[in-house]
Amino acid sequence: MTDLTKLTIAEAREGLKNKDYTALELTDAFVKNIEAANPTINAYVAVTSDQARDMAKASDEKLAKGEGGALEGIPLGIKDLFATKDVHTQACSHILDGFKPVYESTVTSNLWADGAVMLGKLNMDEFAMGSSNETSYYGNVINPYRKTGSNQDLVPGGSSGGSAAAVAARMCMGATATDTGGSIRQPAAFTGTVGVKPTYGRCSRWGVVAFASSLDQAGPIANTVRDSAILLKSMASVDAKDTTSVDIEVPDYEASIGKSVKGLKIGIPAEYRVEGMSAEIEELWQKGIQWLKDAGAEIVDITLPHTIYALPAYYIVAPAEASSNLARYDGVRYGLRVPGNDIADMYENTRAAGFGDEVQRRILIGTYVLSAGYYDAYYLKAQKVRSLIKRDFDLAWQNGVDAILTPATPSAAFGIADQDMHSDPVKMYMQDIFTVPVNMAGLPGISVPAGLSSEGLPLGLQLIGKPFDESTLFQVGQVIEDAAGRFEPTKWWG
């Protein structure tokens, strides 16, 4: 039998229907991979192998009756931000020690309803705050890729680093992830996987631990554009429990795969040529432009003048909302509790011990910009800038642009504990320079692997789409995937 963990979701779906193997055999293959790889990669913080096998057996029964759902028997990893009933859900933070919810997030409920199998919970930056997966209470995730001829450990990107690394190292067929400022697309670019940040409101946020409520959006990470289309179809839905979810029909995204891009207008924004961007990234971008031209798309230069303000505005809006959202973690009802002389002392002790440095930094920034006297100067101004960023994109759509092509990240993956990054938090924040505008405008974006750096590391291109037009992103993304080919890391672990 072929190595089942090398299959795409689309291939596995056909194999299960044809009874080439069982869902249990498929799940067991991934459980074995996790057992071998996780001690090194550290992608999972909780492995639910018994539950996975039970779910796989149930899938086999359904498949035998011809009643299989859209994801029947497909083994997935779930980011530790999604509530999973009676299973570890701690946003990789010490402050949520021992928390196991008695409810299920809407996104994971949708996946289980379609027959998917849960392999476990995936590592991430604490409360999704980070671009390298180094802020997790459970330790950093290791990127399955290494530079050619080097044994240096690299970051997988963040915050969904566990999701991206698990998919790249074949420790699951696909994974749920979340994106607040680039947390799906940046790790996907660093690990040679496909990551989709849907339009704000496309997937329910109910049961997903909140970071910044007006920016957070769930989406998939997978090995191919087609697989990510299959996953998003199951994840997306309107939800009465989330008033920001939008009641728009979820199309069959897979139907967009393979459609011609002839006549589509692809915008190239001048403002994304930033200072300090590596020559390799610029070269990759030009390659992407050429691939789309060759496929019949029309390339047009566009301007998004307020892009330069996106990152500073984001680092006012996101911490402000985080400061408000994280006020609920006080040690009273659940999670960590550190005793004190009185209740205020207990609050302070619990929060000081429970939150990591990066989370504390963002809470402090957020509390400051929301404080009396500074609210108008910072938060209100950032919201006005946000409106201008959205307007730039709106003008591009009004001028007939169908999608926008940009780099996904300013560099390839960097080393764990990189001194350059850690000595200056702003350098780490700059990792999100190409991804943040998409969240500020509530738009969909996809990162597609487009090449390897001179050192053998994956690089991604980003496509940005019109609101609720993820279908076009899958259509254009497939052209890039076909031209670039698919990549996988040389196995050095387990």
C-alpha cells in the first residue's frame, strides 16, 4: 500500500469511496506519523488518538452504507484556539491550565458533521499573539524545512505554526487555523503549504478563543489549493450564535479549481515594494506575474496609498481589542488561580503568572491606547485609517480588478530565538506587513507556495480577493500552484 499520509484530501476522499483502504487505516497512518514526529516538531499539544480511532470507525460504518459526508474519514488537526468538547482547549496559555470546554466551536462542529476525524490540538502562539510560534506555553514548534546543508531549527511562522508544521510534516491531512493579521498566510508561506484567510464573517467565530474580535477569522491550512477549497466549504457557515457571521450562500469552492483565468484583471500594488524586501521575494513576485500573464490574465498596476499605515493602525486596534477580550481571564471561574491576600491580589498574581511576555506587552499597549486622554489620539484615529485602507481596496474593485497579487512575507523562515527578531519586537511585527491590510479591510486572502529560496526554503505568494469572492482566489491560486509545482520538506525528524 502507498504511504497514506502522502495523499491529498481529494485523493483520500476517492480512495475511501473506492474502498482502497479504510478510514481507520488512514487515521492509524497519521497517528503513527505523529508519534514519530511530534517529539521533534512539537506541532501537537494534545493527541486524541483513541477519539480519532472511534471517529474513524464511525466513518467506516457510514462509508459502508454509502452515507459518507464531504470529509468522511479525513483526519485533521485542530488549532488550540477552537473549543473542542471535553478536550484540551487552552490557546496555548498557562492561564487556561486544565480547561476543557463542555461545548464545541461552530467551525469544528461543521467539520465533524461532514465526517472529519480529530487527531488532536495543535500548538500556536499564546492567544494567537506572535509571528513565529515562540510565545506558546508549550514551547516553540519547529519548521519541517531546513536550509540546504544546515541543521539549524527554523520557526514555522505564527500564530498558526502548529497547524502549518503539522500539515507540512504529514501529521494531518489539513488543519484549522485562525488569522488576525496574517496568522494563516505567513506560516503557510514559511512551510510550503496553502493557507486561506476567508472574508470576515465567512466562518463563525463562536467557540474560538478571541484575540481581536473585529479582525479574527478562521480558515484552513492544507497541502494543495484544492484541499483548502474542500476544507473551507465545510468550515464556512452562517451562525446565529455569531452576529458577525454573514448569511451568504457558501459556494462549491472546488468547482473553481481548473477554471481559466483568461480575461481576469490582476492588480499589482506599487506600495507592496517595501524597503528591505529581499531580492528573492521581488523575483518570485515577478515570476507570479508572468505565470498569470501566460495563463491569460490581464496585469494592471494599482495603488493602495494607505497600505503604509496598515501595520501601525493594526498594532493599535488589535491590542486594544485584546486588552478588552483578555480581561475575562482572572483566575476566578476556570484555568489557573494563584492565591493572594485579597481578590485584587489574586487577580494580579494569576494574570502575572498566567500570561506570557508578548501577551502582557499587547495588553499593556491596548490598555494604554484605550485609556482616557489617549482614546481619540490613538484608537479612534486608527479606526479612521482602517476605513481609508478599506476604501483603497474598494476603489480597486470598482476599477474592475478581480484579485490582487503580492508577496506573502518579506522573507523566508528565520531561526528559532533569532536575536535580531527578539531584540526588537517591531522587527517581528514587520513579518505581517503584507498580510495585515487584508484583515484591516475584512477581505479574503490566500498564500500559495510559489518557489524555494536559494537556501531551499519555501516562499509564498499572496492573492487578495473581493469580499466573499474566495472562489476567484482558488481559481487563480491553482494557476500559481500548477506553474510552481508542489514542495515537501526533506525528512530529517523521527
